[in-house]
Amino acid sequence: QVQLVESGGGLVQPGESLRLSCAASGNIFSINTMGWYRQAPGKQRELVAAITRGGSTNYADSVKGRFTISRDNAKNTVYLQMNSLKPEDTAVYYCHAGILYWGQGTQVTVSS
């Protein structure tokens, strides 16, 4: 079992920044890829960014150049730095690890 605890969501204005954190615990040695997904009301959950243990990254086109995913393997934590936020980034953001594991979600709201 792997447990994921997210933090860092909130309400910001367009153009501002937020950093999300996801701390993993449990049987983490088997986890290679960790990432962030998001789900807006009425829409499907979508991949935002992912990172492997070795540091290879993958981003959704909609966030390239604005979001940065990083990982601290010693702390078993993955981060999502979100800059230049837009109202369309408003969603519940979920941490994801391996194939099976999901965090509880953290709300990000971008509104003036």
C-alpha cells in the first residue's frame, strides 16, 4: 500500500502562482512514476504532469511553460509549481503514484 497526502491548493488570482506538494509513504520502493492529474467540474480527469524516479518529465500541452513538476526522492515527495495561473486551471488536483494510487485531491481555484 502507498499513501499520498497532498497540500498547497487554494484560491488565487489570474497570473499568480501556487505550489502543490504530495508526500508518499508506505510501500514506495515499487513506485517509478508520480504525477498530477486534475478534474474540473463536468470534465474528465486529465494528466497535468508526470515525473519518473530518474527525472524524466511529461506535461500536458495546456501547462507547458507555466507548470514545473519536480521530485525529491529522499523525501518521497513530488511538487507541482504552477505559475501564470489561468481561470481554466481551476480544478481539483490529484496526486498519482504508480498505477493504483491516488491522493484525496486538493482544490485549486483561479478567479479574480
